[in-house]
Amino acid sequence: MKIGMNLLLWTTEVTPEHDGLLDQLKAMGFDSVEVPVFAIDDPTPYERLGKRLKSLGLSATAVTVMTPEANPIAPDLQIRQAAVARLEKVLDCCAAFDCEILCGPIHSAIGQFTGNGPTEDEFKAGVETLSQVAEKAQARNIRLGVEYLNRFENYFLTTAADTARFVRAVNHPSLKMMYDSFHAHIEEKNQAKAIASCAAETIHVHISENDRGIPGTGQVDWDSFWSGLKASGYDGLLTIEAFGRALPALAAATKVWRDLFPDPLGLCRDGLSFIKHRSGIA
């Protein structure tokens, strides 16, 4: 297993200003970074990023979200088609920096609710939409990692078992799922059992504390998490996802209203140490 760091702790758009940060993360011992891909009109800046990452020996994953105007499960066909078009642009940007996995809640619009639970029609629409996207991902040698969220951020996919069922319904080699300890802490009864329910479908893991702060310092049942992960045979990336107050818009979106850790790089060091200790990575 290798260890990554999600760059949303600092930015929603990686630029040359973050070159020093990439140097620091590499020197600290990270193997990979997770790149936010929200600016999607021009892949060119991502080409430079790819060269920078290659020079440092850092691999890359990516994360994005969907909007109400590009919702893969919308009843309106035009909106679903817009979702495919949006994700194709995202994939073009990802390809520009040799991204291995595009993850995130790409199954539905984040923060949009109907007042009801998910329907079979929405499930079928999501399967149809992401089947198309999986084909486009495969053509770019990128794998998709569908992320389930907690009930306060979405209503469509909220458990590991439901997400595994969705992945099996799409039934495409380029579409799998990811597991996030933060969302699982809210929605699952038991981390180990949740991991077991989706072990065959999981290609990416987020290490995230219950308060989005330093991993290992909160209420997540890490004993259950690590025992479940080891039992599953997972050997992919373990990527830290944490959020702070540096970006007001992102802080508002992630509901971070207070400082959760002394400093970002300290979080990285402590999180890296925690993962190495608990996972057995030398």
C-alpha cells in the first residue's frame, strides 16, 4: 500500500504556486497526491502539473463533484447528458496529468435533495449514465472510484453495500468504488463489516477523521477499520482527506467552522505517521 494526500486541504485548483507544497509532501514521504479537478474548461494547466509530479516521482489521483445542472440521476435526459459531457471534460483534464483514479461522488449532484430516498428509476438512470462515462474513462486508461457520502450531503448512495450494488449493476472494469472512513463513521454500524461488503469493488480509500482533522485523533473506530481493511486484502492507496478554514468557500461547503488542527503540514506529518503505524507500511 502507498499513501497519498488530498490537496483540497489547500486549494480547489492546483497552480505553480503549489510547487513548494508538492516538494514538501514528497520530502515528507507521501507517494501520491489527490488533485481537485473543478476547473475543467482547459486541460493545459494540468499538463504542466503532470510534468511537475513526474519530476518528483509522485503519482496522482483526482477528485471532482457533480452539480444540479449535470446530475447523473436527474429525470431530465438533457441534464444526464450534461453530466456525461462534464465528466468527459474532467477526464480530459485527468489524462493531462496521468491520473490513475478519478474519485468522488460522481453518481449524483452533491447537496441536492428531493425530500425522498433514492428510487429505482434514479438507480437505473445512474447506471446508464455512468456506464457511458466508464467507457470514456477506459479510453483514457483511468479508473473511476464512486464515493458514497453521508445522508447530510446526498441521498442516492449512502452505504458501502449500496455502492457496491451500484458498481455491480454498471458492471464495467473501469468503474469501481472508494471507501471513506468519515462517511462510513456516520452511516455504517461497523467499519470492518462495511469494508467486507464492498471489498471486491473497492479500488481507493480515504483516511478521514470524524471531524475532518488529524487522522487517529477522533472518534472513528480505527481498530475496526484497520482490521477490516487488512482482512479485505486491499493494497491500493490510502489517501488522507482533511479540511480546514484556509478556503472560505470550501470551508462553508464542508461545514468547517473552527480550526481542527494547528497547521496543515503538521496534520500531514501526524496523519502519515498514523497510517504507517496502523497499516504496517515501513
